[in-house]
Amino acid sequence: MNRNLLDKTSYAKVPLQPGAMKQVIAANGNHVQVLGKLSITLHVGNKKFTKTVHVLDQLHHSLILGVDFMRKNGAFINFQDCTLELKDNPSIVLSSITLNSGLLRTKKVVTIPKHSETLIQVSVSKQDEDSTVLLEPLDAPPQFLQNVVVTKCLVKIRNGKAHLRLLNLTATDIKLRPHKVIAKVSHVNTEEIHSIDDKQSAETPSFSSTSKSESDAMTFDLTSACLTSIEKQKNGN
């Protein structure tokens, strides 16, 4: 559970108990601190569930119910009509699963210079005009994308097109042919996007000026990258 959501409920003043875990690893590899745990009651329609949840200070979603909850309460995923339901009461739909996904293709020949970042225009399939979408790398990238890093980003569709950011960490230019599939795209429901900033900082932002004699160093783990040892040393420093 997101701490911001907890603070808006009747459980806001309930003391947290020590959790079974101290931290969790997010999908992006970040280690997120667990503040504690507590038992809550969920009301869905006319049904009531009691569940122990761990509270995190930084969580993109308001609340995540795990596989243990699904099994205990007989959850049923119906891929035919894209719904998640309770098996013993199909009239209660917990959430809808969006499967509206498409592909991104290069529009023309693209050359990505060595050791550089390039923003290119791509054509988008199966998405509505002016909709907000998430651009992501392919699950199984083809050989010609082996040394290209496709970055994730949220964009809006304009005339069936969008802009995608690519990275070339190698010491040679990389050329992409036109009409090649290079990434995937999926629709994003903007109403379900939640800010992880607290209310106070969102309403009254504060600014401070600091000076440093040296900028903070940035490091990247390139152990699994398709680079030579010399290229890894140059990009890692």
C-alpha cells in the first residue's frame, strides 16, 4: 500500500507493526524501504475482505493485491472479456485489464551516431489519435537492435506518429532500416496515474539553491551490455 493512500483512510493513525521484510526490489531495480505492516478491511461491492498489507513510502500504485490474495479469495481472470472477477461472485468486477497494444516502426532510414542519444519519429499502430501511450522495448528484440537501448517514455499520439528515444553506447554508428519494428506501445489510462508526491509539496512547492564544487558521479552497470571492455570502461566512467 502507498503511504499517501494510507494517510487518506481511517487507518492513518493506526500504529504500524514491524513487517516481515525490510525492503522490496522494484521492477526497475530500486530498493524501496518498507515502513511496516497493518491489517485492513477492503470493501468491494457487498463483500468484505481482511488483509495484512505492507506500507511503502514510494509506490507507483495506490494498492497492490498479490497472488496470495487472488488464491485465497478465488480470483478469476477472464482474458476473453478482459476482466478480473471473484470466482464466487462474478457480478463483482475488481478491475479491467487493458490489452490494447501495438507496435512502433521506423518511418525512414535512421543512423544513430556512436556514443549518442537520438530522438526519432516512428509510426504507431493500434492506438487512437491524441491518446496517451507507453513506449517500451520489445520483449524479444531482433538481432539488429542488439546494441540499441530503447528507453521507456509516455507520449501522445499525433497523426499516427510519436517520438522514441534511442541510445547507442557502442563505438560505431548504427543504421536502422525503414518500416522495421523496434518497440511496442500500449494505451495508458491517465485517470489511473497517481502522483507519489505528498499533498503539501504538490500544492506549495519549495525551491532551494545549493552549490557544489563537483557534480555527483553517475554510474551504470554495463556488465551484461554487448560492449568491448574498453567501451564499457569509457561509458562506465
